[in-house]
Amino acid sequence: MNDILYFQLREEIRGELNQVLSLDDEQLRRCIETKVLHSFDTRLLTFEEKRNAVERIFNTFRGMDVLQPLLDDPTISEIMINSHEEIFIERYGAVHQLPLMFESREKLEDIIQMIVSKVNRIVNASSPVVDARLPDGSRVHIVLPPLALKGPTVTIRKFPEKMITLQQLTASGSITQEVHKLLTTLVKAKYNIFIGGGTGSGKTTFLNALSSSIPSDERVITIEDSAELQISNVPNWVALETRNANTEGKGKVSMSDLIRASLRMRPNRIIVGEVRGAEALDMLQAMNTGHDGSLSTGHANTVTDMLSRLETMVLSAADLPIGVIRNQICSALDIMIHLSRLRDRTRRVTEISEIVGVVQGEIVLNPLYRFEEHEPYEIASDSKKSTNDVKGALISTGNNLIRRHKLEMAGLGKG
């Protein structure tokens, strides 16, 4: 069905149904089906085309317009809207532009307001950047003009309905069975673990997978800018989410505020979805005050880069000597995990290191596993086919875990 016919049918339905808002979804759908199936203008359409027309018109009234089919497609992992005329998606790691667009910039703006209003967020010209989420947990990042020069920009990171487990990561080759066993043991023994990686490397997915090893009798507090984590195996779980300031500049609740509040909630573990700034100091202090087994993530290119970024974050919160900051990091964190998105678009764990301590003012790492590629990268002679699959695995460095006191305290010293 072409756009002209779609707009015509939609306006006819809008005109005939003066009380569209009073109809429930099923009543509205039946009205649209009747109009589309019996309209003279649709007589030449196939049944499939008529069905698609019904869905498209329904989504205009109750869904998210052209976005709805993309949100419903489980093969799409990310939706990138550069303006009302440009929509890109990521499917199986590859990014494509779609032959779709919103009918107007105003329509896209309406959908943006619908998204943020459902999670009590505000986005406008004076506050043009916001993080939000959809009812299914998908993460939404919005940037409005004048910051976005081409028009309203929306990035939607979708998440699977069922969270990926460590078993699935093992089956996919992201980790080995040996590493699976080690990580499960470390989580049960309440080692503090920090996951680093670049954008889209799978940090949140991996954090969710690790959390499945948390004993079900513990109390877990999760703290996020936009709630994404699903700790389904722990009944005593409290999810906290930050809040932006209102139009008067009041009411803001930051990650640091929530971390401090969580300490009064009797947590066994605190999970901070992602640290980006001054809240890193509060996170480290929480880990140093008896809340072992905590987990968190951050953006970095390598494990050493992540440690440097943590130092910078802490410095943004307090003017402390670098030696004090490094001692704080080493006291708080036990294990560093790094994820990477490789050239074949797969997401892999590429390094696992233990933090040993500070020697001569520098943080010393004990590398436990590193990703090693088995075969060189090749491009097939046929340009349409690429044999660029990365073949490799996490390989043990031969180093043993040095800080074993938590294993012994948990009765897992022989694991």
C-alpha cells in the first residue's frame, strides 16, 4: 500500500471515529479492519497488503507508528533514528538503512514525548538530552535540537525477552566452560567484579548473565540511570532508577544519591548498572564497607584503560591523591573483565584479570585469561562472501588466582 492510500484511509478513519480515544484497542482494530477490508480503494490489494495496512494504521493511533514493526521484530537489536527521514537498524551485527520515514518531524516529536512521559522523564529545548526506556525494557536515548542538527535523534537498544545465561554465552563461544565455572564460583564467593568494554560490546547482557549465579537467598539492590537489569533468580531484589530534575531544576536524584540510599536498605550486594562519573567514588566506598559481591560496568577499550577511567571518575568527585585513589580501587575491586566487539561483529570476553594490589604506586594486575585468535583474518575472493569469522577462544595464561581468601571464606577454596 502506497503512502497516499495510507494517509487517505487513516484520515477517513480518524474522521469517522470521533471518539477514537474512548475505544479500547480491540474495538479500534475491528473498526480499522472493517474500513480497510471493505473500502473501494483497497479492492486491488492482496490479503497480506490489507493486513499490513491494518497494522500500520492501528500503530498510528495506538502504537509507535513506523517504529512499531521494528520494535516487534526480534531480529533487530538496535534502532537508530537520525531524523524523521532517516532510520537505521542493526540486525545480526550489521547496520542497514531502511526505506522508512515518519510522515513529519512533528510525528516523531509526538512519539518521543509519549516515550518519556511513560517513565516520568522530561525532554525539551531547555533539557534536550534524556535517557528513558520502553515497557519491554529497551533502552532509549534521545537528543533534540538545537544539539541534534538534523532533527530529533533517537537510539533504541533492544533487549531479548529472555535474558542470556552464562550457559548460552558458553555455547556461543563467548566464554569457555572453564571460564564459566570460574565466574560462577567467583560470583558465589562474593568477589567484586567490574565489567568494561566499548559501546555495544554486551556489558549489560553479560552483567545479567553473571547475576544468575547470585544465591537466591540474598538481598540485591540494582542502581541504574535507566532500568535494564533483570535479576529474575533473586526474589529479594530492589530496582532503583535515577531521576532528572524537573522544569524548575529541582527533584534530581543521582546515581550517587541512590548508592548512598542503598546502604541503608540492608543489601547483600549492590549492582551499579554503569558508572560514568562521580558516582564511581560512592560505588568504591560501598564495596569497601562490607558489601562484597558487587557488580558494575563501564566504558573503556582495555582493562588498564578502565582502571585509568575509574581514577578520573573518582577525581571528578573528590580531590584525592592518586595513590589514595588506587588503593581505594584495589581494596574495592577483585576481578576485571573486558568485553570486545570483534571485526566479525561477535561479542566476546577478551580478558579476565585479577587486581593484586598497588606496587610502587601502580596497580598490578594478574591476567588469568586472554582471547587468542586461532586463524588469521581472510577475505574470500568472491566480494559478496567474506570469511572474516574470528576463530579463537579465551586461553588461560597459566596464572593462578592470588587473592583466594573469599573463596576460602565461602568454602569454595578447592573450586
